[in-house]
Amino acid sequence: MSYLVKGERGDWEAVVGLEVHAQIVSNAKLFSGAATQFGAAPNTQVSLVDAAMPGMLPVLNGHCVAQAVRTGLGLKAKINTRSVFERKNYFYPDLPHGYQISQYSQPIVGEGAVLLDMADGSTRTIGIERLHMEQDAGKSLHDQDPGRTLIDLNRAGVALMEIVSKPDIRSPEEAGLYLRKLRSILRYLGTCDGNMEEGSMRADVNVSVRKAGEAFRTRCEIKNVNSVRFVMQSIEVEARRQIEVYESGGTVDQETRLFDPGRGETRSMRSKEHAHDYRYFPDPDLLPLKLKPDYVARIKDTLPELPDEKKDRFVRDYGLSPYDAGVLVVDRASADFFETVAKGRDSKLAANWVMGDLFGALNSTGKTIETSPVSAKHLGELIDLIADGTLSGRLAKDVFALMVGEGKAPSLLVDEKGLKQVTDTGAIEAVIDQVMGANADKVAEYRSGKDKLFGFFVGQVMKASQGKANPGLVNDLLKSKLAG
Amino acid sequence: MTALTGLSIAAVRDGLAERDFTALELAREHLRSIEKARHLNAFITETPEIALARAKESDARRAKGKALGPMDGVPIAIKDLFCTASVPTTAGSHILDGFTPTYESTVTAKLKAAGAVMLGKTNMDEFAMGSSNMTSYHGPVKNPWRPEGREKRDKDLVPGGSSGGSAAAVAAGLAPAAIGTDTGGSIRQPASFCGIVGMKPTYGRCSRWGIVAFASSLDQAGPFARSVEDTAILLAAMAGHDPKDSTSAPVAVPDFRAALKKSAKGLKVGIPKEYTMDGMPAAIDALWKRGVAWMQAQGAECREVSLPHTAYALPTYYIVAPAEASSNLARYDGVRFGLRVDEGGTLDEMYAATRGEGFGAEVRRRVLIGTYVLSAGYYDAYYLKAQKVRALIAEDFRKAFEAVDVLLTPTAPSAAFAIGDKMDDPVAMYLNDVFTVPASLAGLPAISLPAGLDADGLPLGLHLIAKPFDEETLFRAAAALEEACSFDAHPPGFGGSP
């Protein structure tokens, strides 16, 4: 599990903390009634408040507060019943107010935890430091006009949650697992859609390295990384860079860096000396946010079963391995699909079909569980056809392939294509007799002790029956007939 | 003043009701007086078309028997800090050149809905930062009052600030009433300098939505008029909870005028001993003492109270207000509206050129102070400490109000001074607000009313402060004081009741 980077002089450990910016699922922005539709024409999702027109005032969107509390509860975190919005002051054209409204010293959510499901079935806990609400900035478009920068304020004021982990992550893989798990929890909760390609989730990655047992060394922050893969890559290259700096006798400066996936490197953005002085202070336009305990309790009552609990239940009730259960619960739709298939059936068989054949087919056809050509009901029927002997395992695979292509019920396909398994011993014996007759030399060889030829006869019989013969019966009947 | 321009709101209401005159006649008469008094520079934008149109609408309503209330048909002047739809709004600044809001502030929208007739937008200190109206990009306002005595006669006086245009307009009879905003004294001090009544409601009583922000935790809209009753009528039309302003209080608006009728008998009036200042003009001290006697004559009990942190109020204010202002004014960056000075350089150069040219010296000074006190390494020593002191000041008042109902103090430490004075000494200028700032920091309602003249014949105000959301007691005490001091002086040349 431990990830050590080999340096010229010994092994180094990466120390990573992630700040994830997750867009809150909400029809309106954090402090204005403006809409938040993704992909809308520039500057069409902008209210007077978002554009910071003189005299305009922010009004907190209660739905976004409920979403933040919900997320905090989903992260098993402390909900702070008093939190404060502050202004983070800096000038930039896509920041119309000249400040971002954010939470600073008193966030709405305190410490929590995320469990990572490791490949060996174990779990590892990554601490959550805090979650706070803030508004997004607009977008500066530098490539639309040769001489000017254009501003799109559609995103300005959109509600974000910044979820800050403790520096508990020790490898690129753990960072990937953390992000996927966090995304899974947010999607279960319905508080963030987790679409990194649409910018609904992005991460600032804090990386330092150290030798085993050392205290933390200086960290660098890689800003705005927008895919799980890039987060993992950026940790790897940044850790390597820092090790090289240390091993060549240098020191790492605390600074903000950018990850360039094309060149596979991080570059300095601004050093600490040029860091902004954001002059945070409580926003006098907004009162401190106070939550009543029964408000928090009411939200808690509406939480769905979350991935960790679902996983435990799948292990307990369906006898799945922790790893398999972990894979199935990543998203709610897969978990629900599995449960529909497994209900009243052999749950391990159901898990194998869902995780093996179905996920494979979805992968190769570029579909998702929501758009799956094979419904859970149909997959369940297929398993029933195996159980009642209508289909052999092999025939079932053929039927499944047809289901993927045609989307029909398996019973219908069995009838249409005549794929029903042959269990009539007389019919199978006739085929065996025919095969033995055609291969008299091989029969003689077998009978003189060349046992290995048994497989050859099975293959020939199955081929002759177009795969429909019941493999068990074929085995039994062949054995007795060959024995003479 | 003419027959129609000297009327109170109450008299206007009665005259309109009796069909003695129409709202249109009233508007025309006031527009004429505004035109004649342009040398005062009280207005930045006159809106005669709007005034005449609204007056006609008012008359039409009345003809149908559907008159709205006491403000229907009453002409008013609006401080140019309130955003008014399709009327340029400057905040007295160069940086808002060309800015015409598409929206109407909550307070002016309420007044419009009550039938009030907007005459125009009044001059003011830039972004409401000033006590003299000298910082306006549109030039200083002249106080209609002039000192008696030959040598002084040629000197024009300031009307106070920042709502100087509104105060001068009401004092000169250009409008029976006006609205302003008060952050540290910006209604009360000009009311005192111009010999009229000016009132700052409790923080949260009026919506701040659509008012160009100076210091958000202090800014509050309020009325100017020539009587306590008129300010009560006007405030009733301005006040009320607004869901668009998170700091506006969800409390009902009481019947302020009913409170005026209550006698001051048994009212407990506190005299804060810390408000006695070294070097305060004798006339002000004497007026304050007379104020005590007047209140006693009206049946009130006066007693000394202590507000121990008073001395720290002004320095606290000059940390908190600039801190908030430095952030509130960051949006004036030349990117989306108003002035842009772009000489083809970098983004930072555009910002610097726009803000350097667009903001006047006083605004630049306060933005710098505010930026400094919020900076890393100074925040705790200045901003955080100021917030703590602010809490102590509010606590002083809370304790004092356990023993008394209202506090009586002078409004300002001097009468109006000459245009140009104190401009080279910002601290001397800031001292204008020494008596008004503590109530602002505590968010308390306060009123200034004209109570006497100094040796030069210039008006001086007395100042009453009440508990949060107890405007009724404030008006009750103010009505009693107004009756007792029976101030009826008028600025020479604008004088006299009809």
C-alpha cells in the first residue's frame, strides 16, 4: 500500500491534501436569484447582484445552505450552527465585486472523514478538515478576440462547496480513490453532480514530500486540476520535482503552481512573496448564519443510505467480498441495478454478471448503467434461465451478447434463436455415437490410456450440437460410452 | 419661499385634500424655486419631467377619490446616492460618469408607490464621505444660511455633509422634504448646519437595497424636513422590512405620528457627561443646557448618565467605515460601468488610472486607510480591535438605556463653517461627527432638530438618541423639545412662513 518514491538517496513519501471545489446542485446562485444553467450563452445567467451593480445586495440562498449541511452530514462531519460569510478581496475583471464572498474563520462544516476502499478490501480513513460555502468567479476569455479579454459572468456567484481534506493522502492512487469516493458520496447526496469535465468539481492539490518519520516539509499548491487522472499525474510529477530539488541540495519554496498535462510538469504561478493579501473580513451585508439543531436533524432524516453503509450491507446480506461490494456501490444506479438482479437469486452469481459481463458490455459500448441496453429485470431472467437448466453457462453468454445488441428479454431470444439447452439423453447419445463413429482411431487411443483425449470428444460433441447440449450430461454420457 | 414652497408635508396634505392647490401647481412652484436657487448647487440632476408627470398622476388619483396617503403629491428631493431607474445616479463621484441604473432603490420605490413627487437628485459628498459637501465631484453646495455681520457676509458656508444638498434644498424651500443617508452623521450634522430636522432611523429600519454603499454596517436612509412631524410622516413611507436586504429588520413599522401626540411628562432624559468636549463653543454648551431646561419644562426628568467609551467612538468609526468602504468601492474598476481610463496599458494600469482619476482625494484617502487596517499584520491591531470597541460602545448605550428613555446631546461641535475651511486638516473635519458617530456605531435611532442660533445668527441643532427600534419615543421627545424651543428662524432670503 505504501507509495515510496525512490530517490538517489533513499525513499521519499508524498504527503498530499486536496481542496475540492464542488458546485452545489441548485437552480439559483448562492446570493442571487440568477439561473445556473451550464453551457448557456455568455452573460445570460447574470443578475444585477452578480454583476455587482451599485447598491445591489446579496441574499443567501437557503437551498444551498441545506445542500452544504447535507454534504457535511454525509461526510460524518460536525455541523457548525454558527458560521460567517467573509469577503476575500482582490481585483480581477471576472470578479465583479472586487471580492469573493466565502467562509473563512468560521465555516459551516467542521471535521469529518472519507473512507477509501483499498484494492485488498481494507479501508483507509482520510480526514476532512472543513467544508465551507463560497461563490464562484466569472470566466476570462483570452482567446476570443485578438486584442481584448472578454468576460463571461455566467459562473459569477454560482454556489460552491470547498471541501478541504487533511494532509492524510500518501499516494496518487489514494488521491484518485479519495476523489472518486468523495464524488460518489456527493452524487448519492444529490449535492454536486461531480462532472469534472463541466467544471462542477475541481481540485487544488497540496503536495510535499518527506523521508519516513519526518515532520511535514514545505508544500506547493497545484491550482485548479480538473480530472482525477490529472490530479494523480500532478502529484507524481510534483513529488518527483521536489525530491530532485532536495537531492540536489536545494529547498522547496511555498508557492502556487499550475499543472501542464501536455508537458507532464508543474510550473510556478506565483510565489509566496507575490501572494495576495486577501484582507478577509466579515461581510457586513450578511448576518452570521445560525442553524437550529432541529433544522440539522430534519436534514439528517432525509439522508439516503450512503456508499459505506450500503457496502457493509452488501457484504453482510449478499455475502459479497468487500472489494466487490465497494465496486458495486460506487454509484447508486449500479447498486440499485445489482439489488434488483440479486433479489431472490444467487447473489454471487448476480454480482459476477453485473460486474463482469454487464460492466464489460457497458464499457465496450460506451453506455452507462442508466442507459444500459440490458435491464436489471432481463438480467435477472437470464440468471433464472441458467438456474432452471434452460441455458448452460455458455449459452447464457451467447444470449447475453444478443441482449446487449437487441435489448430483448432473454426468454424471447431463446425461443427466437432456438438456443435452448438440449437435455434429452437420447439426443445427446445419438450425437456421441456419431462423433465416436467418425473418430474410431481416437476412441482406440483413449481406451489404450490416452485420457487427455476426453476434452477432444467433449468439444466435438458440443460442436456437433451447436453448443446446445447440456455440458454435464455430455460429460457423464461420454464417460460411460468411452469406457465401452 | 413662496406660499406653496413654505408648506409642511402636513399642510400640503391638507391643502391638496381641500383642493386649495393641485400637486401639479405644487411641483411647478418647487421646480421654479429650484431653478432660482441653482447658485446653491443643491441638485446634481433635476428631474422636472418626472416631477410633473408624477404630480399629474397624483392629481388624477385624487380626482378619482383614490389619493394614496399623506405623501401623495408631496414633492421630495432625493440624495444622489439612491439608485433611481432611468435617472443618472452619481454618488457625487466622477467614477460613476454615465451610470444610469435600470433599477429603483427600495426606499425611493416605496416613496414613488406612496405618491411622492421626485424633484431631482441632490448633491452630496463623494460616496457620502465628508462633512461639508466639499468632496463632491459636482462642486460644493452652498448653505442657504449666511452669517450676520458685515465681514462675514461675503463668505459662503458649507451645508454640512454628506447629505448637504438634501439639507440645503429643504432649508431653502426647494422641497418640503428630502431623503438622505447617514453613516456617521450625514443626515444629522447637515440638518443642524441648515436649521432643519434630520433623522437617522435604527440600523435595519429602512432597506439599503439600491443605495450606493459606503459602509454597509452603518449606512441608513432617513428623512429631512422642516418639522418633527414631517420627518415622522416621511419615515413611515420609507421604512419597512425588505427581503432583498439581509440586514433589514423584520419588524413592523409603528404609527410614528401617533407618538408625537404623547406628552413628554415622565420621560427620562439622559445627559451623557462624556459629551462635554474641551474647546466646545460656549454657544453650543449653552444651547445644550437650555435643551435640558426645555425638556424639564415639558415634564421630563433629566439626569446625567455615563457612556465611558465615547472618546473611542470617532477613531473606531474611522477604522470600521473605511475598512468596509475599501471593499465596497472595489467594484468601481472601470470594467462594467461608469468611468474607464484606459491608455492602452496593462490591466493593473487601467485599474490605477480609472480609480486614480475617478475617485477624489477624500475617497482615495479612506480606501487607503481601509485597505491598510484590513491588511495582514494590521488586522488585529486595527479592524478587530475596532470591532471590539464598537461592541463596548453599544454596551455603554444599552446600560444607559436601563435608566433613561432618550439621550440629549448637541448635534455638532460647531455651526456651519466657511466653504474651504478644514480641507487641509482631515482630522478637524472628522471631528464634525464626534456627537453623531457613537449612535451610528450602536445602530441607534437619532434625530437632530434646530434649537437656536449662535452669535452669527447661524442655526444649531440638538440631538436625541433612543433605543433600537424605539423611534416612537425618539419622536415623542423630539416633538416636546421642538415645541419648547419654538425655533422659527429661516435663512435670510429664503425666509419666512407664508
